[in-house]
Amino acid sequence: MIHSTTIGSGQAQVVFLHGLFGQGKNFTRIATALAEVATCHLPDLPNHGASSWTIGFSLDGQAEHIAHWLQEKFDEPIALVGHSLGGKLAMRLALAHPDLVERLLVVDISPVASDGPTGFAPLVAAMHNLDLEHLASRTEASRRLSEAIPDPQVRGFLLQNLRRLGGDWAWMANLDLLGDSLRTIGGWPRTEKIYDGPVWWVAGGKSPYVLPEHAEPMHRLFPRVVTITLKHAGHWVHADEPDAFASICTEFLASPGLVSSTSPS
């Protein structure tokens, strides 16, 4: 079961896929900005938020869960936007089911293997070690995690997964499976498939997830891709530069085809 919320009533049907340990609501600000031109669907990925957990994890397996949801929910191909892990799943989905995706926007992730997700290992361990049975509040949880996760922005992002269910605190994300699958999440299984629809590739200028050497595999798999770099954004492009990102999404939805590569400041 894929849990999703909907914002807006515009003509374009857009699905946003969030990153690792995120939730669909992370795109609320962007969806609100697009409300007049698009109907934005914000699903929680499998093993995240209020969506169902799975037994195993592979990029293609997770993408298939989303593909089945798209097939059940939409009669026509949709615009698909994916960030980080959501971007990888969006790419795998478009490659496997091009009939479901009218156009694709990939946000700060590349179709290559990366060690980046393994950096989540100590964060997952800290979340695991938090004593939920004797936890009084989310504020106390933040205080307890502050030594292991000193960055308040990262800590707050992860704590959105903590919910009180039936009087008890619980993690909504499938920590065991996701924590054990970090190398798989960072991988990129070889594929010979090609997606020939329009693709916009939005990179954060301060992020290491889109590098010059990633252009070749991206263009091989997505021959109609154009690249846009938001120079002042890090990995969380839509949070670092929300107005610029919303503007890009608006142009992406309106464009009938490709535009020249650009690098907004």
C-alpha cells in the first residue's frame, strides 16, 4: 500500500518521490507553489511514512511497487519528479515502464553507484539506539540524539519519522531493512534500457551527487536529458532553493520538449 496526499488542482498530473528517510510531505511547499498549474501527488515511498513495508529491498523492486500504484491511480502517463533515492527509483521506473512516465525530472542524483548512502549508517544506529519505551517527547528525543547527530537540520529531518502510535513511540520508517540496504540504495544495477522521453536533471552546485563524469551514463540512458544546476544549493535542492526549484518545475511542466542547458545563479 502506497500512502499519498494530493495538493493542487491544475491540469498537469505530477508525482514527487522523496529521498531516503523522507516523506511525501517534504515536497509540500513546492506542490503548493504549483497548485494552480498542477495536481501534485506526494506519496511516501515503500518502507517510509505511512506506506507499507516490504520484505526485501532492491531499486527495481521498490520502483515496481510505485509503478503498480501509478497503474492503479492514473489513466494517462504522468510527470515524475524524484530526489535522491526517489530520483533513482524514478529513473528505474521510467526505464522499465516508459509508458507510465510522460516526462521525468531527476533531482541531485546520478545513475551510478555511490558510497553516499553508507554515511547514513551511524545515523540509523543512533535512531535504533534511542530508548523509545522511556521517551517523553520529541524534544527529548532530539536532545538524546544531539551527540550522535549534532546537525539540528539533519536531526529534525530524521525525527519526522518518529510518531506516537497508540500511546507508544515508534519509527515509521523501516529502520532494519533500510539500514541493512544502504549499499543497495547507493548502487546502480546495470541496464541496457533507454528512456526516450524529455528529462530534466537538476543538480545542486554544492552537492557531490552529480559530477561531470556522471554525464556520460546519464546521456546514454536518457538521450533527451538537459542539465540545470542551482549553484547555491546542496543535496536538498528543493529545500535550499525552493523558489528557484518551483520555477524550474513550472517550466518543466510547461515545456513541450527540450531547452538548452542552463545554470541559474
